[in-house]
Amino acid sequence: MFVYGFQLSIHHPCIYIPYPIQVSHQTETIAQLNREIRQWEEQTTTWQEQSQHWQTQCRHLTETSRREVQDWKEQYLQAEKERVRLMDRLDDLIKSQEGVSPHQMAI
């Protein structure tokens, strides 16, 4: 409510605030709110970038772990294949020695 160039304060009905001062205060409040909005937008952008970074890192670690598991599995299978081959060879040697007398083995 305006009274002779003054506005009646909403919060304090008995206090009259000069209109230009109120406009200046509102302008300052709007400017401050705009600065806070920009800060929140920048912070949100930073959080999004960090989130993307960590998602990329997690995908990379997942892929690396998957490859390591596959490599260990392949190494195990190769070692198992070699163990079976050596056991077969040992069995063959034992079988070939079963028919040989101890005297012939010493020669």
C-alpha cells in the first residue's frame, strides 16, 4: 500500500519504508538469489562431472577385473592341462618299467 511516496511494510504495518529503498532492497535480493542459483548450477555441474568420472572409473575397473579373472582362468586351465600331460607321461613310464626286472633297471 502506497502512502505519499512511501509503502506500508507488509511485515510491520506501522512502519513506512520509502519506495526507492524497498526497490533497491528487492533488486539486491534478486541479484543475490541469481548468484546463489549460479553457484548451485556450478556445483551441480561439478557433481555431475565427478559422478561421470567415477562411473567411468567403475566401468574401467569392472572390465579390468573381468579380464584378470579370464586370464587367471586360462592360466589355471593351461596348468591343469600340463599336469594331466605330465601325469599321463608318468603313468606311461611306470607301465614301461613294470615289465623290466630290477637288474635291467640298474643297467
